[in-house]
Amino acid sequence: MKEIILDESDKKILKLLMTNARMSLKEIAEQVYLTSPTVASRIRRMEEAGVIRGYQPSVSYSALGYTIKAFINLEVDPKDKPRFYPFIEQIPNVIECSCVTGDYSMLIEVVFRYSEELDHLINELQQFGRTKTLMAFSTSVEHRCVPPAVRKED
């Protein structure tokens, strides 16, 4: 993907949307001192460039009964990845799955209502390799928004 260069107005717009994706164009325009059509055009450009990939609500899983949050380390042999990726994508309790460095090749974040469900998933994952599971007691920083990076000119 080609990197897009964001000016200060783009960065302000992005920061506002990351804070509140439901903010109206008019509200954003007032805060960045641009017109609503200009803000809409800049947002559309960032969407088309893949900077903005979507708009999702921030959900409290515990309020929905998902009180078990865990991180599963999984060692997947590279030859098994074509079979593993479709498998893990179809599991709705998987919040995120990242290919990582270190002793394990995958880091999988999951939420469940019951420990038995977590145990079942771990048993299924072991067809791909060894696992190590870490259960979270609490989360002090939850998927916060980071400021847009400052690009150094070449």
C-alpha cells in the first residue's frame, strides 16, 4: 500500500474521527477551520487511500457477558498457515490474530463467556502446534487511538 502524506488538517480530522467517529462533518469543519465539503473530500481521500478502513463502535465485551479475555500464543508451522488463516478467521470470539516474532508465531486475542469455551478453542488450536495461554485479569489501556505518525521527508 502506498503511504499517503497527511497535512496538519488531515491529522486533526483523523484525530477527531478516532476520538468520535460519529462526529458530524459540520462539527469537524468548525474545529479544523475548513468547510464541510472540504472535510468530506479529505475524509473520502483518506478512506480511498486505506488510511481510514472503517467505523466501528467501541464495545464493552464484559457488558455483553464475555468476562474471559485471553491471549493465546500459538506456534504454527509456515506450511500450515494456508490452512490456519481461514480456520481462525471463522471463529467469532477471536478479536485479533497477529503473526509475531519470538517463540510462537501467532498471538491471538479472544473473549469468551465461559472457561469451557476457551478450553475447547485451545484444544482445536493444538492441531496447528503448541499453545501458551495468558488470561487477562484487567485491561488498563484498551485499543486507544494513536496520533498519526509524522513522516520524515526523504
